[in-house]
Amino acid sequence: MNESPGVADLLGVLAYAELSAFTRMTEDAALLAPSLADRTTLSELAVAEYAHFRLLRDRLTELKVDPEQAMRPFVEALDAWHTQTRPADWLQALVKAYVGVGIALDFYREAAKRLEPSITKLVDEVLADEGRANFAVERVRAGVAADPVASGRLALWARRLVGEALSQGQRVAAARPELARLLVQSVADDQAEISRLFAALTEEHGKRMAALGL
Amino acid sequence: MNESPGVADLLGVLAYAELSAFTRMTEDAALLAPSLADRTTLSELAVAEYAHFRLLRDRLTELKVDPEQAMRPFVEALDAWHTQTRPADWLQALVKAYVGVGIALDFYREAAKRLEPSITKLVDEVLADEGRANFAVERVRAGVAADPVASGRLALWARRLVGEALSQGQRVAAARPELARLLVQSVADDQAEISRLFAALTEEHGKRMAALGL
């Protein structure tokens, strides 16, 4: 393939992120949703993630990259993130679907910014919100209103989500320099640029927390 | 709604069967698939089950039946079936996807036979095989060829799947007489007719086992 060398990495990490989000949201929906209607709504979002996975897999195949090989380097880090952030209840699951997935998506969007337009467009399409924000924000706000004690606990939970995400993100960036390079405009001073980027991601995260009332 | 009284029950049990098959196949794919390619194939089948769930849910809504209420009476029996038939490995997961889901589908198809054509058509559409058969048959045959000892173990597993399905099916039929009535042409002699039906289902099961080489 004659694309930027980080493209297969970016599409690969994003594909596995979508596949694993699909799996975990489906599980969370079945285990934690308080009603069949809530289970259905979260399952619907999970299936939307799967549709994104399909787009990415097909694009990799078009680029003559084996999707399995493109995803494999990222399986461990993403699985570790999910294992370390297994929600204990429904509100934690919603905060994870909104805040945890949100920060990951900011990261991919940032990486795709400087790629050729058809890749940027694909990534934007895949990262479209699909109603996840509204559903989660509304339910979490209602949950916190009904049980104000939950608020501090959920704020702590969100900090853990983002802390684990940054830690896995840095690990991936160290192991996949070409992917990391997509994320930084200047390659002269990688580590400093990556820190600036992480600061920007943290700011977006702050906005989501405010939306949740946390 | 002015349909046969068992219709809401039939669409409800079928909707929850699809929703729970979606969940369990997604889990099995993530936990047991030997490769990302296999995980993707089984996830693809899971998402197809979810699309069927959506058709049934929308039809219930059109009939002015709350999908959640229609599904609720069947949650316990179907969850119990899944809990009692949790696959221990990939071949067991494939046999379950083919044999376990297959017997359930025969059951629903039989129940839908005597309903008004639009319902029969919907049920047929939902029960379309979507490639599940080919994928499972091919992989299980290859697995058994590679490890002949697996054959006896999988045959036993399939017997457990069908035994548990019949036991949960009889429990549901006893609790939901209108649904049971859809299954039998003559209501004069329900229990005998139900036994005949179960014999027919068992025969179809035998054909699937033969296809698997078990």
C-alpha cells in the first residue's frame, strides 16, 4: 500500500477499538441494564460500533492490508483497558460508553487529521456519535439527581477511565512510532508534542464530565 | 391488537431469543474464537441476530404491544438455557450456534405456520439462516477431523443443548398456554400434540447432527 506508513496502524487500532467496544457494550448491556429497554438502547449503540468496525475492516482489505494483522498489535493494550475498567453498575457502564469511548475517539480523530482526505472522511464517519452522547448524558444526569452520593463515585470512576486510557495510549505510542507520528505535527520533539496532545484530550474529557454534571 | 392471542407471545419469545442469542454469540466470539478472523465471523452472525431482533421489536410496536412486556415472560427460561449451556471452547460455541439455535428456530417456525401470512412471512425472514449453518458445519467438521476424540465429547454436548432446550420449551409451553396452542393444530389433546411436535423437532436436530458428522 502506498499510504502514509501509520495508516494501517491507525485503521487497525481503530478497528479493534470498535470491535472491542462492540463486545464490551453488548456485555454491559446484558449484565447491567436495569430494564430490557435500556439493554436494547445500549445494544443498539454496540451494533453501531460493529458497523464502524466493518467499514474499517473493508477499508483495510481495499488497501491490501490483512485486517487481522493490522489489529493484532493493539489487542493487548485495548483488552487491558477494558479489563481494568469493567463497570460495576449501569451508571458506570454509561459513563464508560460516553467518557471512555469519547476520549479514545478524540485520539483517533486527532491522528486522522493530517491524512489524505478519503481516510479522514472515513474516520470522521466512523467516529460519528450515533446518539451515544444524548442517551448516556440523559441517563447519568437522571441517575445522579436520584442519588446525589453517586456523583462523587462516578467522578472518581471517570478519572480512572481516563487515567487507564492515557496509560495504555502512551504504551501504544511507544510501541508504534509511526502511529505516534501521525499524532504529532512536528516529529522533532515527539514526547513534548505527545504531552501537548494529551493535555488537549484531557480538556475535551473535562467538557464531557461537565455535560454529565460530574 | 386483533391478531391471534398467541401472536404477541410468539413475537415476544422470538424477540428475546434473538436478543439473547446476539449477546451470547458476541460473548462466545470474544472469549472463545481462536483468531480475530473467527471472532469477526461469529460477531457478524451475532449482529445478524440483532437485526432480526429489531424487525420483531418494530412489529410488536406496530401491533401496539410493548416489546419489553412481550419479552419479559420468556427472559427467565431463555437465560436459564444459556446459563446451563455455556460453551467451554470454540467448537462447543459453534455447535451451540448451529444446533442450539437451530432447534429453537424450528420451534418458532412451527408456531408461526398457522398465523396470518404477514406474521408467517416476518418469522420466515427472521429465521433465515444467514450463513450460520455453513460456517459452523465447516469449522466443526474440520475440528473433528483434526481431533477425532472431540467427536464424542461434542455429540454429548449437543445432547445436553437439546435436552435443556426441550426442558425450557416445555416449561414455557406450560406457562403460556396460548403460545403452546399455536404449536398444536388440535387443542383437544394438547399434551399429546406437543409430544408429537417435540419428536419432530428432535428429528430435525438429528439431521443437523449428521451434517456436523456427530
